[in-house]
Amino acid sequence: DKENAEAEALGLEALLNREVEQESAAQTKVFTAKALLQDSTDTRKEAAAELKRREEAVGEQLAAETLAVQRVELVEAALAAAERLVAFDYDSAMGDAAAPGC
């Protein structure tokens, strides 16, 4: 009968509308998820680039520190040599050289 067919058509239309709304909501969630994924990917790439810059800076700092340590060691060695020269007793060295039989 016609009333049953109309009622069934209205019910099917309501089901279709609900499915369309659910599909739209799902598409919105997919779009949002893709946007979040892109943001996360961009953030990860930026973090990786920053990490690389910092690692390079640390490497440069370590190289500079190593060079500074080497320079300090060289200066310390030069100072120690100078102190040995200053402590050397020239008079007794000259007296030994002037001793008879030399």
C-alpha cells in the first residue's frame, strides 16, 4: 500500500541523511587528522634541523676548546722552560767551564 511505501521512503531518506552526516563528519575528522599530521611532520623536520644546528655548534665549540687546551699546554710548557732557564745558575756553570783541564 501507498502509506507503507511513503513511510518506508521517509525512513530510507532519514537513514540516507544520517549516513551523509556521518560521512561528512568522518571526512572532517580525516581532514583534521591530515592537517595535524602535516603540522607534526613540519615540527619534526624543524626539530631535526635545529638538532643538526646544535650538534654542529657543539662540534665547533669542542674543536675550539681542544685548540684552547692545546694553546694553554703550549704556554705552560714555554713558561716551564723559561722558569728552568731563569733558575739556571750561570756563575757555577761558567766556573765549571773555566776549571783547569777543560
